[in-house]
Amino acid sequence: MSRLAVTIGGVRLKNPVIAASGEHLIDDAGILSAIRAGAGAVVMKSANESAPAQRQLLQAEYAALDHRWNRLDWSGDTAADATLLTRSGLSPLGFDDWLAQAVRMDLEARKHDCLLVGSVVMAGIEGAVERARALEAAGIRVFEFNIGTPMRARPPRARFRPSSRPSASRIWSAASPPRSISPSGSSCRARANA
Ligand SMILES: Cc1cc2nc3c(=O)[nH]c(=O)nc-3n(C[C@H](O)[C@H](O)[C@H](O)COP(=O)(O)O)c2cc1C
């Protein structure tokens, strides 16, 4: 048994290295490389049912900057200490493709004793519940429900609920695999969201 194994919230990881959700974990290639590199858990790029959130990722600009904020070419040769400036969005995949990707990636993760985590950033609670249930039915072992994105502090009313507490408890009762609820640590509403 690995001496690096840890248990977090009842979930055992072979080691405490968790590849956090982001652009590098959108495509199969990025997810597979994190799994094969030995991460204890890999959190897939978050998704939801919001078309603007999907479009936002496709429209996002990325700029690699040096230590004097000069723009660099962003390629395989970009200096490792460059800063990457961007405004992210969410997975551009539709529901079926997103679920199929999770199942595909989970198969590979299991071969490496890695936990594949499905992640949803809340747009609406019913969409989040539907995704949590679909992940559970598909055998995905851990679900991350992110209600803590910075934009949560000033929610467009049509897309976000005013309080995150009912949303968290609805997800808690909707699905049974270990769930991680991420309240905002980056906004002044952190305490209200907890
Ligand atoms: C470009 C970018 C995209 C991200 N996308 C997501 C996301 O889709 N879902 C999510 O839960 N967190 C997302 N995050 C947050 C990261 O997973 C991570 O929690 C955060 O960057 C803090 O870790 P760090 O201090 O190592 O950067 C993103 C972060 C960055 C910089």
C-alpha cells in the first residue's frame, strides 16, 4: 500500500496530489496525462447547462506574459515561468458528450488507482441536480459542486439563485456519492455561502 495514501472526507486517494479543474483538463489528452502522471485525483473541467458559459470559453483570450508584462508567443517553447492571463469559461461540451467523456476518463483513472472527479459550476439548481444524478448513475465516484466562483458574488439573477445554502442541500440529497461543495473563498460572501 502506498505510504502517500490519504483519506479526505471519507474518500481515499492514493496520494494527496489533486489536479485542479482548468483548461488543461478539458480535452481527453490533458486528463489522461494527469491520470498517467500519477495524480491521486483529477477534477475534469467544470460544466453546466449555460450556453453563455460554454461560449465564454470558446471566446476566451489567453496571453502569455514575461516578468515585465511583455506579451510572449504562447507555444510549446514558452518559458515555464511565464504568466498566463485569461478569463476562463466552462466546458464547451454538451450534456451527452460531457457525460461520455467522464465515463471514458473514469475507466482510465480506475486503472491507475486515480479518482476521476466530475465538476459542475452552478448555473441553475435543476441542471446541477440532473448532472449529479447522471454522474452517479454512470459510476463516477466523486462529484464537485462549485457554488463559489467569484462571479457568484454578483449573480445575474436569471442564472443563479440568491442563496447557495438551499442549492448545496438539494445536491446533498439528490445524489449519494461523495460530494465536495466549494463555497466561495474569493468573495466577501464566503461566510454566507459556507
Ligand atoms: C484558467 C483557470 C480555469 C479554471 N477552471 C475551473 C473550473 O472549470 N472549475 C473549477 O472548479 N475551478 C476552476 N479553476 C480553479 C482551479 O481549479 C483552482 O482551484 C484554483 O486555480 C486555485 O488553485 P491554484 O492556487 O493552484 O491556482 C480554474 C482556474 C484557472 C486559473
